[in-house]
Amino acid sequence: MKTHTVTGGDGVRLHVREWGKADAPAILFIHGWSQSQLCWHRQYESGLADRFRLVGFDLRGHGMSEMPPGRESYTEARLWADDIQAIIDQLHLGRPLLVGWSYAGFIICDYLRAHGQDSVAGINFVSAAVTLNSAAFGVLIGPGFLDHVPGATAEDFPANIEAIRSFVRECTARPLPHEEFENALCWNIVVPPKVRGALVTREIDSDDVLSAFSKPVLMTHGQRDTIILPAMGEHILETCGNCAASWYADAGHAPFLEDSPRFNRELADFAQRALSGA
């Protein structure tokens, strides 16, 4: 494993880690709201590292990346896009496959709108969100997220703890192993509530960039997801012209953790096809 510090949009320092073969095609993993690159550990520690260059990073305001104080550092789409471009450029990733979980769907679409699709080989949307507005609440974005936002964004630490503990439980259809749950609780709780709050104040409609995207897309979604509802996955399928679906009947919001052998196998197959055509 190697670590890097990448200078992202507006000079924010991003903590980046990589595993696998340095000269292999790259997969760039992007985590979700209040998470960490650590969430992908079952991918980093798998046979994927024998075939690909696996790169993950902590989003701005998360984990070991810099946490700028201003709300605008988290609400400006161009900054999220420039973070991705900086990692691709500074680590010389070529045309990576982007794998985005949950809120990362927004970030990938921010990137496509700002920088186009030529620098990526394809996208794996994993229980990903691409629409954020009041009309999406309860239809595309579910109670597993909405019920926990007030406590998770409050300036009251006991409220944060209660909300985040419940939110992490809601991420999977069945409980995670005890140690893994504790680790997830830790990387969630270190994100400041003001960062969580800023992220959900954005208004996002990604249909224009999704409908224009011509590279391969895989939509992976758990059918028991109460956070980003399966209807969001259906929306991605309907909007992207070159999109395949992988539904997980017994998974919730984190199929890459809940059935990692299947997820890793499908990602390897999809990455091989997408990267070979890049």
C-alpha cells in the first residue's frame, strides 16, 4: 500500500491510498456521505489487487483529507470535479474506471459536467445517487437517510452519535460483523456535522450528463436499500444509454460489503471490458 497527498480543487490536500499493480489499469474508488476510503477494504484486500491498480481517497472534509472551514468548499460542484481530475492527473491514472458509492454518484456527475468523459473508461454506480432535490425525498432518497440527517448535522455531539450509529446500521440489510461495524462507526463520526450538512444543501440534477455519457456503465444496487432507494437505480438505467444492471436481492445500501465476493467478481469482469476499450 502506498499513500499520497494530492492537491485538489482550491488547493485542498486530499489523502489518497493505492494498492495493487502500479503499471496495471486503474480503478478509482469514491466513497459516500460521511464515509472514508476505508469502506472499500474488502476490495483492496481481494484478488482485484492482483489485476488492477486500486486507488481510493478520503473526500474533502472526510477522514485524513483536509477539512476547509467554509460551506462553499462543499457546495461548489466544480471543486468536487477538480478533486477527481487532480487525482487522475497527479497520480497518472490514465483513463481509470470510476466506482462511486452513494453520494459519489453526484461527484462523478460533477466531474463529467466539468471535465467531460474522455479521461475515464467507464463508471460503476454503486447504490449511487444522481438527483438531489425535495421531489426526490421519499421517492428516490429514502427514510434510511432522511430520518438521520437532522441528528447527523446538528451541532450537538450526543445527537450526532445517536444518528450516525443508527445510520451505519441502516446501511446494510443484515448486521455487519462487530469489529467492522465499529470501524465504520469511527470513520463516520470523525466527519464534522457542518460538512455533512453542507453536502445535503446542494440541488443536483444529473440527467443531462448521464444521457450524454457514452462509455460503459454498470449500475449496482441492493434491493433492500432504504437510503438510496432502488428507484434511483432504475432512474440511472433509464437515463444512461449504455448501462447494465446488477441487482442484489438480499443487500441494502452497501453490496460491496454485504456480498463482496460477488461484487468483486462483477467489478473485475466489468473493469476488464471497460478498461480494455478505453
